[in-house]
Amino acid sequence: MGTETNAELCHLLQTLLECALLGKPYPGQDAPYTFFPDVEIVKHRQEIFVSDRNLGGPCQVEIPGKSIEFLSDEEIQERANAIGDFPYFALTEAEIGEDEATLSLQLAWATSEESKQSGKLMLSGGGVRVRFQCIEGEWQAPMGPMATWMA
């Protein structure tokens, strides 16, 4: 993934996280707020964890009132084993073209080995799939999410 594509991906991830965590409408969308499934499990947290899966390089993401920490999937598992189960975001789909991009952002649970062995299931989380269009040089998603799901 090229540097420009990575920068665009980081910008779009920032947009998705702002919409999810702050309830902002998607750029170009005529709506007062945005719905993200089960976001209540992380909204009150100051520290937000994000998987670096599908990013292709480091991202600089700033959300007012939040500390965003990127971790590899291995680091997520190690942290869950050390501190217990916690929710995190993952970019499960990232396709960027010249004037169109499709991204899926999922809120999932990192489950410790102890929880897995005890049979504990986390029945919350979900995500959105959004198609962005580059309109007059700006990434917009006037239709909002193409799909939403709950875990």
C-alpha cells in the first residue's frame, strides 16, 4: 500500500471512529447523528484500542477526549491475557480506489485465555460497512452505512 493510500485510509478510519465515538454524521450525510451498534460499551472509555489489521502502516488518529492506541492482533491477545477482556475496533475491510472506498469497522471483544477456557461469551459488539465517494476532492458518505450488524 502506497504512502498516499495509507494516508487516505488513516483519514477514513479517523472519520469512521469520529462517527462511531462522537455520533457525528458521515461527511456529506444529512442526518443529525450516526448510529454504531453497541458503541455504548466504549463511549465512556478514555482509552480506545484499535487493531492495526488492514492499515498497511502507522496511523495518526485523534479523537477529542479519547486516547487511541493501535495494537497488532497478537498484542491485543497478550493484553487481554494480562488485564482481562476488553472491547476494541478493527478495520475488517479496506478497499480504496481513486474515487471510491469501502471500509468496514467492527467493534469486537478481546477475550483472555482464561475467559475462553471458562466458556465465557461476549454477546455485544457489531459494526458498519460504509462506501465513501471522493466528491470534489473530499471523501463523503452521503448515504451513510451500506450495512450495520450486531454481534
